[in-house]
Amino acid sequence: MSLSISLSTSSVLESQRECVIVAAFEDGTLSPSAQLIDQASQGQLSSLLQSGRVSGKSGSSLLLPFLTGCKTPVLLVGAGKPGEITAAKFIKLAQDVSKEMNSRSFTSADSYLAEVAVKERSVAWAVRQLAEQSPSALYSYDATKSKKADAPKFSDLGIGVTAADVPAVTEAVKQGSGVAQGVALAKELANLPGNVCTPIYLAEQAIALGEANDLLTTEVLDEEQMRELGMHCLLSVGAGSDEPSKLIVMNYQGGEKDTKPYVFVGKGITFDTGGISLKPGAGMDEMKFDMGGAASVFGLMQTLCAMKLPINVVGVVASAENMPSGGATKPGDVVTTMSGQTVEILNTDAEGRLVLCDALTYISRFNPETVIDIATLTGACIIALGHHTSGLLANDDELADQLFSAGQSSYDRCWRLPLYDEYQEQLDSNFADIPNIGGRPAGTITAACFLSRFTKEYRWAHLDIAGTAWNSAGKAKGSTGRCVPLLAQYLFDRLA
Ligand code: BES
Ligand code: MN
Ligand code: ZN
């Protein structure tokens, strides 16, 4: 059972749920609902603050099971210094509180944390984040463990708002819980190991998604169909694998029949060994996450289906397994793309662009409004931007600006890198139209330059999520579900 989210306009003293959540601040003040509790309990919260028992520091919390004048237990959480509560701090707060509710075995709660003023953000933004982060924080992976985790007990969250705020925040609840469902699917698919999550498995998931949702139809192209279309570049990546490659097309028609679709193309390498240009062994297991772009396309489709958004969207996943074998593509091999351009494959580990380029040619048949591809494309992007920010490159300034701002508002941020013509000069081959690598300098940019040779007919942006799609170390190791929030926000903004 997942966490259901709704708005609650009842006063904190009249809550029908098992627990209420209110905030204290580091300057000794209380949130409006905390003040109501303080009055009803003859100043018990104030005296806790005065005694220092409650600090208001972010990360702190105190459960008060019995308070005079309160029907329910109260979780008093520290929100930090007023005026210094950033978006990041608020998101962390929302996640921590949800985990605490669950670990304390509450099944329901009313949270009045949307009263916390977040720097440069509206009440609707806070509601959206509570609705998104509270379920997301409860995600845990157990698909390939013999012991299944208990389903989260915490299953019903009310977000307390004033009646006057309801019109402004109703959409935010829908968006937050819709995005959370997409993020959950993206995480689950990406976390699955490479021997489970193969191109065939992804194709089956897409078919299942289509069967479960009236607005979505799925088509899967097999290798023979791709060969007929001339997708020899995509096919060259799976040539060394026993797993057949798939081109998965999910068509979501929530809008008018003849309005142009937004098209999303995900890199779906279900395992990237590097091929004959074999990767080093250390950490290679993480290359099961090399379908993170595909996972975010799946997540976005899930969000659209859950919200039944009135928009047309085509989600395409170019899926293959990159393996070395006697049949594998070799450095120096030349292949012909669906566009007719030939590619010299100088490094079989630069395979993402090889599957994407044919998918990007294929999708022109949809007469797209815009095209956005999402890929764990380059290690160089991690060097440039680290693990907090996705790379953004585009052939259209307006589209780039829209994605940048969708990243800012959803807090799934990206930063633009240039696609200046000069970089294209790094892509010259003596033996084909284009080599698949452009040398050490600006590896993220030259990868995008390669893709740009196939995207001339439409407005296009590329998101490099190599650094943001998963966490590498420790307990948090696993998929992040990025960039579902960013992509969903981009579409929400188009409908607004
Ligand atoms: N999937 C990798 C990129 C990657 C590496 C993502 C590490 C996340 C973490 C991609 O297919 C790849 O191997 N890229 C090469 C390109 C190079 C050969 C031009 C890279 O980044 O080293
Ligand atoms: Mn690679
Ligand atoms: Zn790869």
C-alpha cells in the first residue's frame, strides 16, 4: 500500500487522523498550528522551548503523545531559523517526517508543515513537495531479496491548509502525488539488476503499462523491424549480447487527436560493460543503472497516466545490452545510421549516443512539438557538474530556458552547457561521416554534438543524467528517480 495524500482544512485541534505534525523554529517561535496547540495546552509547547527541551533546530523532533486540549499525539519538528529555510532543507524535513511517522507505526497523520515559510517559494510549492517527498521517502527496494520489507504502515497523509489556500494548492497535491508515483517506478526499474531488467523486460513493462491505462498504447520494435528501418547503429550496440535489442514506443494520448506530441527518448542500456572497449572492473555493477534515462521516461509515462493529463506525449526507449563477444562491434567498425549518415565506432563504450541517434531519427515521424532525450551519457558530466545537477544541452534557447526553470521549480535541477559550432570540429573521421567520440576535452558537449547531427528537424534538448541518476555509496546506493520531477514539471508548465 502506498501513501495516499489529500488536503485537510480541519484545524490542528480537530484532526481526524492519528497524529498531527507542527513546527518549532530555532528562534523560539512556533508555526501557527503549533501556536494553537500551545494555547490549548496552556503553554506546554512554549515551556518546552523555554526549557531548551525543544531547540527548533532542523533535524530535531519530539513526539508529545498526550497534551492537554489535544485529541491526538503531536509531533513537534524543528524547522531551523525562520528566513533561512531553503528548498533543500524543507525537502529534507518532508522526507524525515514521513520516515518518522512510518517508523513510529502511525497509519495516518495531518501535517501542518506547509505553514513553514520556505525561502523564495510559495505555499503551493511546499504542498507540492510534501505530496511528492512524503511517499518517495518511504520507498525501499526488495524485489530481489528473499525477505520482503513490510509494506509501510504510514498510508494516509493529510496536508493541513487554510480553506482560503485550497484553490491555490489543489493542483499541487495532484502534481506531487503523480510525480511520486513516476519516481517510484523509475527507481524500481533502475534498481533491478541487469539479469532481470533486460531490454525484453523493459518492453514487457511498457506493454503492461499500456494495458493498464486507456490513454497509453505501446508498440515494441524488434531487431528485424529495426534492421528494415536501417537502424544499424542502434543494432551495433547489442551485437555482442545474447539479449535482443528493443525500441519501445509508448504513445500517451490525453490531448486532442491532432495536437503535436512532446517526445521523450530514453537511453536504455540495461548493462554497459563497455563492449570490446571493456570498462575496468571496479564499480562496474553500477552500469546496471545505465538505463536511468529510460527509467525516467517510464516514470514520466506513469505520472501522466496517474494524473490523466490532457496532453499528447510519446515516450521512446532505445534499449540494448552492451557486451563483448565474438559477434560484438569492434573499434574501427563503420555502421550506417537510419539517417543515412555513417559512424566510425572508435570506442564501443560510447554506446549511448549510438542507440539514441537512431531513435532520434525514428521519432521525427511523430511531428514532435519538442524532443527531449535523457541519458546517463558521459562520465565527463560527473566531472563537470558532480552529482547534484544534470547536464542540459539544446538546439533551442526557449526550450533550454523552459527546462532550466522546470528544474528550478521542481528542485530537480539542470544546468546548460554550450553547443557551440566550434565543438563540432572534434567530430571528424577519416573513414566515416562521424566518429562516435570527440576526444578528452568537453566530453559531455561532444556527445551532445554527436546527437545534434540527428536532431536538426525539430526543437531538441538533451539531459545528461550520468551524475544524478543514482547514488553510488552506502545505504543510499540506488536509483534517485531523477529526472522524473523535472520532465513532469516541464509538461505541467506547458499546460499552465
Ligand atoms: N554509461 C557510460 C557513462 C557513465 C559512466 C555514466 C560512469 C555514469 C557513470 C557511457 O556509456 C560511457 O561509457 N561513456 C564513456 C564515453 C567515452 C568512451 C567517450 C565515458 O564517459 O567514459
Ligand atoms: Mn559506455
Ligand atoms: Zn553507457
